[in-house]
Amino acid sequence: MKKITAFCVLALSIQGSIAQQTRFINDPQGTFKQAKEFFQREQYSLAYPILKDLQLQLRDHDRTDQAITAQEIKYYTTVCALKQNERGAVEKARDFIDLEDNNSRVQMMSFHLAEYYFRQGDYAKALEQYEATNIENLSNREIADLKFHQGYAYFNAKQFDKAKPLFDAIRQMKDDPNYIDANYYYGFLAFNDKEYRKALDAFGIVEDHPQYGQVVPYYIANIYYALGQKDKALEYAENKLKRGNLYYDLEMRQIVGHAYFEKKEYAKALPYLETYVTKSDKVRREDVYELSYCYYQANNLNKAIDGFKQISGNQDSLAQNAMYLLGDAYLKTGQKANARNAFFICATNSSNAKQKEISTFNYAKLSFELGYQDVALTELQKFLAAYPQSEYNAEARELLINVLANTNNYKDALALLEGVKNPSPNARRLYPKILYGRATELINDGMLVTANELLTRAEALPENSSVLPYVQFWKGEIAYRLNKTDDAIQYYFNYLKSGAVEGEASPLNAKYNLGYAYLRKENYKQAQGFFEQVVSTPRLNSSPLEQDAYVRTADCYYMSRDYKKAQDMYNKVLDYSWPQSDYATFQKAMIAGVNSGKEKINLLSGISRKYPASSLVSDANMEIATTYLAGEQFREAIPYLKNVVSDPNSSLKPKAYLKLGIAYYNLDNNTEALNQYTAVIKQFPNSVESDAALENARTIYVEQGKTNEYVNFARSMGKEVSGSQEEELAYQAAEVQFNNGNFSAAAKAFEDYVTRFPEGKHSLEALYYKSEIYFNQKDWAKAVAGYEILADRVPHKYGEKSLLNAARLNFFDLKNYEKAEKYFTRLKDFATSQENKLEAMRGLLRSQYQLKKWSDAVENARDLLSQKGIGTDDKTMANMAIAKSFQNNNQCDQAITQFRTVVSLSKSAYGAEARYEIASCMFSEGRMKDAEKAAFEVINKSGSYENWVTKAYILLGDIYFNQQDYFNAKATFQSVVENARIEELRKEAQRKLDETIIEEKKNSKINN
């Protein structure tokens, strides 16, 4: 049955084909009419094959009398091909448009070609054809399609002004298939043109459409809002959100949240704003502010803080409000340091004058409470000047008083107080404390004279009771260092009446220092009494100070000739193996020498064996040699004198050469004796021993009757045998002016003498006296020139002082640290007194410190630390140099240990620097929390040292930046930019602030 059916269909098909051919031949008009009926019923698949056959038959049967034209068939055939979306149809359609002369058909072909392009999504080509179409030749349906499609193509090309009226035309026709679409697009364009009423009408039509209904509620809600119908917008948006299935769900939540926020219904606004901000990729600053404010009102302060922090960086009212509320939120959560930063940023914004005023005050107040005394001082002064009528004025003044009472920024505090014409009673009460505090800083920095002046002023003030004992202690210390021993004794006694203790100012140290003062006066009984008050019963683990006091007590017994008591004490030192065991052995030897030179020699000989690194080895050798020489054991003395000569660092070489000459002379070895004298004169031509050697050589030559040879010898040594009358007169002229007190004339005369006789007999004296004159006149450059020449010619009787003054002037006054290092180095080698040797070590260390020669400084620093009786400032500088050396070698842990030692010893600039370097080392090791804490210590405890405080602030900014805490990093860098007086550091902070802002923007979700 199926086969029969298929056959029948095939047969009918063949029959139909034959019939069609026959029909075209017999009735072409009827065939064409049937094709057009199919076309008009939009049955293009049925019309198209008929038309193609008609076109083919017409070409094969060229009958001029046919009523149907080839042009009509061509037109319908091409349109059907376009309707069927055949690619080849486009070229045929273009040919028809370009070649045919039927204007109406050409324009209609343009319409159909435009429709083809529209269906293909090629809207630019579609527009070309639509614009070439005249609607007079189109049906109403086609006109409607043209308008909508042309409008859509304009819309796609963003030619909204052309698209809008076309959509408007279609949206008027409710039965048009594009009615819904036209309303949607027209509503969008009207909304874009702020024609909200028209947009609302259009959107109302498509509001419930399955597709457009997901989108238009967002626009409708915005329209209500824009029309001022906020309650309606809120109600509408909230209802739509409950329904769900919204394309702009997050944006609708933003609308609802914002509406509730404006109504101050923050609890209702919160969930909407929270969802919007949390889930959106990018949001506005205003949205973050509103959400944060809702958190703030809900007392969810941590989330409020996170949001407000993101809004810093602008100078508008929104940013200022955010910072003001952020500061308050930080305060409520106990985060004063962060609150301080927030109020600082708020205070730099002038959008809201009242908020600026309150924030300025809060910034100053929190600076005080957190220990930023330097900032608090400055900010409180600025606040009082800017807001003299503020309601916070009285509190600000009280805070300022407290800042001065608690600050250790003595330098600035002193300058401030001295600039006040009529200080308040409270300020006058603080004055002695500030004078004393600044003086102690100057003492630690080695500026003793200036420090003493401040202490004297503090001593004279009536309100000084709280600091008077310490003033007296330090005046005693300064007097002792300046060799004003009687004054030192008086001040120490006055201090001891109080019994007050503060740092180094303690009764124990005062008694220890009194012992030294009386020792210097050679009042051994009194010295002994004070040293014994420091330590009466020694212990194995006695402190260095107690050990030294015990040894000095033994010295007092020794100098009082109570040798038995002294010896017992020196033995105790040896029993405990204290560091001064070498000295105790030396002193025991000196006691033994009273009765037995042999025992003395035995003890002294043991020093080089037991204490090979001792500075007393040369002294011991010299003392042994002297003992042998005294016993006329000249041959036995020679080896020990040679030991002294071979010691490269011994200052006893000239004396050893001279005594070697004497020994050889007494052994009748005049040749060798002359060799020793020659060595003295050549190597140490300006020494006292050189003159004695020349005289001893003269004696030998005279004894030998070789006076002419002596003259030649003396001249070969550069020594004048007979004085020049002219030279003598020139010197005497200068000397007369000097003795008469006419120092200016004397200086000139000494200059003339040195110029004429640079190697003259009195050249040393002339150089020394003229240098002293210039020194007293504070003409440092001329003074140092003379001292340097003398220093370069040591040893001689002015050598030690010349080296000391050349080094001091180059360091303290001329800041020539290279030269200072040179002369302190030489002074360390040639100094005969322990006091000058210590001075040399101190100066050398400070010079190397300034030159950043850390490796060179370490050896000298450790040498200084091993010395007896060194002060706190010496220990500070030595440990600082060692710390810097470790730090320079990236040995941070060792460096931190040494820096902490410095901090424990000093409140001076070195203490401030050490605190900073501790923080810096911790930062370099990645210990951010420790570094932050250490940086705050610099700020809180080193207020007088602006450089280190400012660097600590910058380091804090680096720490926050490293932790991606951009808010606090910005606030910290901005604070430095606003307040730093050191331009180099201000520029560094500005650069880092710019980098932080850029980095924050990279990581922020806020649209800026």
C-alpha cells in the first residue's frame, strides 16, 4: 500500500511538472499569477521554483507578445531568493538596483535587500538600503517593518536621535508584532534623554514581558526616583526584588538601600547595601560610605572601619565625613593610634569647617595621649592659633601644659619657653626641669660648657627643688671633667645631702667621683674614705665600678706608704683575676722595690708573660731597666730597654733610647752609646730626651777631646751649636709682647718668627704660644694651623697638648673629621696620661663614626670599652660603632643586641639613632609587628631628635605599606609631608605617599 502511495505521488509530481510546462506555454499569465499569489501569501518556497521556471522558459521562448515582462519575473525571483536568504541573491539584487529603470521596483528591491542585511545582522549595510527606500511603494506591513528595523539599526549604530522617532511610530500600533520591542527601545532612549514620563509610559507596556520584565523595573525605579517620587521608587523596587528574577538585581538593591539610607532607616538599608557592595565588582565611593555608615549606626564598628578606610584620599566632603566617623569608630574600639591617623586626614580637608576644627583638636590630643609629644606640642600650638574661640580652647591649653611637663623634647621645649614673654606659673615651674633635661642631653653629646651654663641657670631658679640634686650632681661631673676639682667636690657634697637617685646620678657614683677628685688633689686619705664607701668588701663578681674603686683604695694606701695594706688589697685583685690584675701586679712590684729590687724585677718580669696584651708591658720593662740602672747593673738593663724600643705603640721610646745610651756609656761602649743618642735625636728631634741625648753626646766627645767632631755631629743632627743673635732677638720681641698681655701683637710677632725661622731654636714655643692666642680668640682656623704643625713634630714638650687641640678643633669646630681622625690616632699612641689617652680614644671613635668607618671603629671601640673609669657616653659611642659594624655586615641580630645596649645607656642623639636602627633592622628581617613597636619607641622616647623621629614615621609608613594597610600608610606619609621640617625626608615621604596611592587604587574595588 505504501509503495502504491509513493508511486502515485511521484506520478502526480511528474504529471504536475509536465502540466506546468504546458501551462506556462499555454497560459504564462496564469502561472505568473499563481506565483505572485504564493509570494503575497509569503509562501516564498512555493513561489520561488515557479518564478525560476518562468524566468528560464521566458529566456528559452522569446515571445515579444508575452504580457509578462522579464523585469517583473526577475524582480520577484530575486526577492524570493533574498527571502530564502540565498547568498547569491545579494549580487542579483544589487544588479537589479543598479541596472533596472523601474524606480518603484528598484526602491522596493532596496527594501528587500535591507531586510536581508538586517536578518544577517549587517546593520550598517541594511541602513544604506533602508535610507534608499521610498515607503510610497511599500505595503503598510512593510512600512512598519522598515521603521522598526531601521530604528533598531540606528540604535545599534548609537544614532539614538534617528532611532527614537522610528520606535515611537511603531509603539503607537498595538497590533504590530514589534509593538513590545518598540516600546522597550523607545523607553530606554527616552530614559536616556531624561524624558521620564515618556519612558515610564513605554516601560509600563513591557513591564510584565518575560524578557524585558527582568530589565525595565530597574529603569522604572530610577524614573520614580528622578521624578522625586522616592517613596514610590522604594516601594516599587522592593516589591520587584521580592518577586525576583531581575537582571539588575544588585542595582535594584542599591536603589532600595540608598532610599532607606536617605530616610535614615539605616537598619533597613543595611542588608540591601551590604549585598550590593559585597557582590559588585566595582562600586561608587558613595555606596561604600552609605554601607559603612549603616554599620556605624548598627554599632558594627569593625565593618564600618573597613569601609570608611577605603574612602580616604580625596579632598571632598564625603572623604572628610568618612574620616571623621572613622576616627570616632576607632576611638570607640580603643584603637587610638588609628583614630589619630583618621583625624589627621580629616583635619587636612577643609570641606566642613567644624569637622576640621574638631579633628585638628582630636589629632593633637591623641598625639599627646599616645606619646607623640613633639607632634602634640606643634599641633596644640597651631590649634590655639587657628581657633582662639574654640570650645576646646581651655582643654587644649591644659594639654599643652601637660605636654611640656612630660616631654623629653627638651630642645624645642626650652626654645618655646624662652620665647614666652610672660610665662604662666605652671610654665615657670617646668622651666628648671626643661633646663636640666636639655643639659643632660648636651652632656651626653659632649657639649659640657653649654650644658654647664644651663645647669647654672636651673640652679638659680626658685622652682628647682625637683631637679636641684641632679643639677648639683652633673655640675660636679662637668667640673671634674673640666679640671675644676674643688668645684666638683663642692657640688658632689651638696648632691649627697639629698640622697636622690636618677640614672647615673646616685650617691654611689657621687662617692666614687669624689674619690677620684681627692685622688687628683693627692689627698689620699680623703680619696680612700670615699672609695671605701663604694666597696669595702670585694667579691668575685663585683661590678666594674666596685673593682675600680677597690683598686683605687689600694692606690691610696700605697701613696700613703701603708704598703702592707696596699699589698693585701692588690693580692685580693689577683686572687679574683679582675681585669686590673696587670696593674695590681705592677703596683706590688713597686712595693717590693722599696725593700728588694730583685723581688720588684721578678714581679715586673711576670707582667709580659701573664698579660702579654697589657698596656703596662712597656712600663714594666722600663721600670725593670730603671731598677737595674739604679743598681749600676747596666748590662742587665739593656735587654729590657730594647724591649721598650721594639714596642711600636710605646710612648717611652725616647726615654728608652736615652737610657740605652747611658747604659752603654757606663759600660765604656761610647760608639754604641752615640748610636742610641743619634737614634733619639733623629727619630724624636723635638723631644726633651733629644736635648739630653745631645748634651750626653757632647760629654762623650769632650771627654774624647773631639770637640770639632761634636760640632759636625750636632749639625748633622739638625741642631744649632750656637744661637743666632737675630733669631734670639726676634723671639724675645714676641715674648715681651706676650708677657705684657698684648696678645694680638704677640701673635703677629710669633707668626713673623715662625715664618723667618721655621726650624728655629724657639720654633716650638712660638708655634705653641701663637696657637694658644688664636685659640683663646676663638680663631679656630689659625689656631689649628699651628697645633697641626706641632702635632706633626711630636714628641716634644708641647706635643701632647698640640695633638689634643688639633684633634679637638678639627672635630668640634671645623668638622674636618679626616684630620680629627689622624690626630686622635696619633694622640692615642703618644699620650702619657690616661686621661688624654681616653680622650684620644673617644675622639677617634667619634671621628670614625662621622666618617662611617665602621670596621676601623670596632677595634678602637672595644679598646675603649676595656679602659678603666670610662663614662656612659664612652660606652654609648663604642657600642654604637660596634652595632653599626654588625648592621653594615647584615648581622642584624648582633646589631640589635648592641643597639639595645646603647639605648640602655643613653638618652642622647645616639640613643635615638639606636632605637631607630633597631626598628630598621627588624623591618629588614620582616618582623613587622616588632618593627612597628620599635618605631613607636623612637617617636615616644626621642622627641628632641627630629631627624630620627621623622625617619621613624617614614619607617612606620613602610611597615603599613608592607602589610597592605594603605590607609595608615597614607596617613603616616601624609603626616610627614605636612609636618616635616627636613626637606629631604619630606620629599621621601611624598614619593612614598604617591606610590601608596597608586598601589591602593590597583587593589581597590571602588570606581574612582
